[in-house]
Amino acid sequence: MKQPVRLYAWLVGLALLVSQSLLAQTDSSKPQSRLELGKKPATPNHAIPSKSFSFLKQHSVTSLDRGDAIHKNTAINQFYRNQFLNAAASRTPARTATAETGTLTVAEARQSAEEARKADDRMYANEKIIVSNIYPNPANESAEIDYQISGNVKDAKLVFYNVLGAQVGEYILDKNERKIRIATSEMNSGMYFYQLSLDGKKIATKKLMVSHQ
């Protein structure tokens, strides 16, 4: 009876020794501090082996995003750079054309102003006769009118009227002359009208102020 008991005790002791040996090997492979003793072992992380997805080693998500961002920014920068260069190239001729146009416009404006001034200085003008306005206006002692007859004009004259319509003077325009003098000293101070008549037709009428000091 004692022998089976001893044999059973010996087997139990052997099993305990084996289990302690296995636990010692496990603890030696993964050392733990005193703080970790008594904690439950962490759930193993079943990571996907990278060998199964070799393309992840070549292009990670981060590298792909950065690469796409770099290429995208490069394309955008190139697009705006091209737009800026094209706009600058198109603005240069535009400025030159504008400058030239502005110069021509100033010249034309000056010419138009000169022609307008000459037109304002003229009482009447056509292919046969040119008659200037009277000057000075207002006049004191005398005034003058320039004219030029180059066509076939039989009768050309200037007639002066007061504000009541009464004639106060008449001057014939001689084809061989270029100027006539009006004796305003004989007129009273006030407003008068002078009228150009060609071959019996009334062509133009202007105002004259006489002011005696």
C-alpha cells in the first residue's frame, strides 16, 4: 500500500518540476518587472505580415500623399507661372500700342483744337472766300477783319446794324485786298451786328461790342 502512494507522490513532484521549468523558460524569454507581475497578459496584436503586401514597403500611405501633394503643387505653380508670363507678354505690346495711340490722340487733339480755334476765328469760309471774325472785340477806336477771295465772287460786303436793326455801316470786300478797317470810334458804345453778304445773299451774322473808355 505504501509503494503505490510513494509512486503517486513521485509522479506529482515530477510534474510540478516540469511545469516550474517551463514557466521559468517562459519568464526568461520575456522579462517582467515587479510592477508587471500579477497583470494579465496583453492581447496579442495580430498584425498583418508585411511580406504578404510587399507593395506597402515600396509606397506607404504617407509617401503617396506627399508625392501627390508635391506633384499637384508643382502642376498648379507651373500653371500660374505660365498664366503670369503670358499676361506679362500680352501687356507689353498693349502698353506700347496704348502709348502710341495716346501720342496720336494728343496730336489729333491738338490738331482738332487748332482747327476749332481757326474755325472760331472765322466768320465764314468756303472754297471761294474766307472771312475772319472782327477783332478786337470789344472794340474802342477801330476794329479789323481779315478775308481772302479765291473764287468767282462778284459782290461781297459786310453790313453793320445796331440792336434796332438800323444799318450803321457798309464795307465792300475788294478781291485784291486782304483786310478792312472798321471805324468804331464813330459808333456809340453798345452791341452791334455785322453781316456777310455774297452776291446778294446773307451768309452769316456775328456780334460786335463797342466800348469807349
